[in-house]
Amino acid sequence: MAGLALSACARGSMSRPAPADVVSLFNDNPSWSPGFQAAGRRLRPLSGFRLAPRAVPNVSNYQQIVRMSARTDSTTDLIKWWNGYRLRDIARSGIVADVTDAWDEAARRGWSDDTALRATFTHEGRQYGVPLYKSYFVVFYSRPAFERLGVDVPTTWQQFLDVVDSAHAKGITPISAGGASSWESLIWFQQLVNGLDHRFYQDLTAGRASYTDDVCRRAMALWSDLYRRGAFSAPDASTTDLPARFARGTTAMCLYGTWNTGAFLDNGVEAADLGAFLLPPPPDGARSVIVESGVLAVSAQAHKLDAAHAVARAWFNPSVQTAWAGFLRDTSADPGVVPNVGTVRQVAAQVRRDRPTQAIRYWEASPPVLIEGNVQDLSAFMIDPTSSQATKTLSNMQHRADKEWKVWTS
């Protein structure tokens, strides 16, 4: 019955082509509608078409509807999705169309020459979406809290630990970190593994290395040590409450995607009080950063297939990216487009200066079923962050990896 209801909902709203100069866009974020409309106004003179966003706010329902409607006349022209293995999953199912020409044109025009990012949109040598954004996982920090502590932005792991210890001693929560029941449990795992050894992280997420190997054990030990120092908030902390804690100066830091910048600024944190920096690498590690990017894909069954392709090609245009990134207050796949937001410009400047190696977010970095199971194990570790639980967690993750990689490649 639930499936029939979802199908009926999708068919009722999407079974007819969008009118005139409009292409329809299915997404899971209603709050982005003004941004899509702003980008659409820039797309109209470039492609001949603007955007009509249609949103389903429940992510699980959204994914069901996309998959159910993909081969029917109930699909939209464009689909918002995730990159990496999640994109490969629907590309090999024939749900989305090849947009390699959009990437080729962007490279020719100098709008994006990011080969590492392009690889995360690739299935069997072709690209199946263009980037909605390019976010970096950074440490947001409260400038008033740092001033109270008398500390500067850390540039080494030891200096970072000194900030943690100083905050804890003064009764300020050093780091807000939820994830006991959500995807957020992956944030510190991906950061520590990638920070210790970027190449190992790539091998691990590609199924070429083991979760029981030394790098993962070291990462879990570092994570346990941070808990021992009293670094983290309760594991059920809510990200929605974080801006208020930053505004009051009761929480010092939070490791999160730069796409959350707007949430801070819209919920009580003054622009002058919000800072961000790339987390220094752990001992014997190297500077690297986790990158997240959403996908704007063309539906293979689009009512207006040619129009959708025209929009995909125009999406990289700097005028479109300026409008869209300005709305999101986040970085763009075009490094030349940075919104006029102090925190974001600070991050972009550090990325340009330090040139860290970049790795795809863990959520998209391996087959979806593997990741979703491992996230549950990482959540359990956050509730009991002991060395014995760490060993159990890594063992469970590798057992699942052995199983799910066989399924993915079969």
C-alpha cells in the first residue's frame, strides 16, 4: 500500500511535461527551491530553460519515488542525487543519462578541471551528473569561545589537542559530534583514516584494503583518545541545536561540511563570530580533506530530454554557479566561484594555499548497503568508545565488506 501511495503521488505531480521554457527538477530539499529558481533565472538565457523544483522532504521516500518512477512517465527531467557509488548504482540501472559532454565543455572553457571530482561522477568511463556543489569537511569554530580560551587556530595535531584540553578544562564542550543514530557517525572515522593515510582510505573504500588493517586501528585509537579527553558532546547531539550553542559560546568546534555554513548564519551566529579551518593531520599523517558533492542528473526518461541536457551543459557556467553558490553559501565545483561569505572564503583560501589531497565522503565512497551497515556500527562505537568496542567495530565492518563487495561485483 505504501508503494502504491508513493507511485500515485509521483504520477500525480510529474506525469505531464513541464510547460514552455521549464524543466522539472526532483529533489529532497524544499528549502533549496529559492536557490533553484535563482539559478534558473541565470540558466534561461544560456540554455533556453529555467527550473521548476519539486521536492519530497523525506529522504527515504524520495529515493523510493525516484527508483519507482524512473522508467515511467512519472519521472522529472532532472534529478538531484548523490555521487560516488550511489550514482553508479542508478547509472548502471539505466535511471540517469550520460552527460559527459557537459564535463568536456566545462573543461574546455576552464570552468572545472577537477579530475578527482569528475571521477566520482563516473560509471564505466562516462559521467552521469554534474555537481550541485563541492563542500569541504572543515572544523567550524566559535571565535568568541576561542577568545575566551586564549587559543589560536591550530596548525598541528598537538595544538588541536591543546584546544580540546583547554576547552574541556573551562567547561566548554570542545567538539559537538552527533551520530549515535544517523549518518554523522562516519564524520570522524573518515577524517581520521583519510588524515592518517589518504592512499589507504582510497584503497579501503575501493575494497582493496581491510578495516582490520593498522591504519584503521590507529584511527580508532585516536578517536578513543579524544573521547578519553572529554572532547565530544553526547553522541545524540543534534546539529540543529549547534548554532545556538555556538552563539552562546558553550561549544567551541564542530567538524562538518561547509554546506552547513548557512545554517549557522541563519540561526543566531554572527558572521564575524564564525570561523573554519582544515583539521591538521594526525601524527605521521598528511594534509588531506574530505569532499562532498551532490549531483544534478538528467533522467534517462525525461519528458524534455534535450532541454535537460542543455541545462546540464549550462550548469557549470560561472553566472549560474555564482547565483547558486551565493544562495547555498558554499563552495562550487568551479574554484573561481566563491560566495561573499567570510567563512567560506577562508576555507577556499586555505584549500588554495595548502593544496590538500581530496577524498570523497565515506557515505558515497563504497557500495550503499556496505556504508549504511557500517554507519550503524560506527554509531554503536560512539556510545561505547572503548578499545574493545573499536576492535569489534572494525571486525564487523570488514565482515560486511567481504559480503557486500561480492554482491556489488557479481
